[in-house]
Amino acid sequence: MRSKIVDVEGNDDVWLCGGKYGYGIMDKRTGKGDYIKRFWSDNEVASGKPETFQSNDGAVDKRGRFFLCTISDPLSLHRTDGEHLLPQANTFPGS
């Protein structure tokens, strides 16, 4: 599984990370983490949708928003805004 990890301003103990199923927080010392927002609904998980996707790449913009791309067909772009996690599921047709 690929993931993207970024530092959290004001908290040196954790990383914000993007993984197969959504956004999570990972403890830097222990390596333990938990998802804090999942990309997929319970129905989508039950249908196997996450199994066809993987996190590909991510970046943080000047405003501190974390963008994470999941790849498959369709391509999806998810975004967080500060403390409010708001996946903006913009989909693009696969190429």
C-alpha cells in the first residue's frame, strides 16, 4: 500500500497520512495510527470499491490543505481543510 505522510503544524508527535481507505493520524514514536476520515462509505466498502483503488500522491498547498489522489478508474482527488476534514470527491475519467 502506498501512502503520503505530512507533518502537522503545532504537533511534533504525529503525522497526517493518506492511505488506502482515507486520512489518518500516525504517532511518530510508536508507528501506530488510526483513520480519522475514510474515503468510502460502508456500502462502498462492502461492494469492494476500495480494493480497486490506492493512494498515489499527495501535497499540501499554501493554505495548509492536504490533497490526496487515489488512482484507478475513475481517478479521485480528496482534500482536507485544516481541522475540518472535507473529502472533495472530484472524479476524473481514467485515461
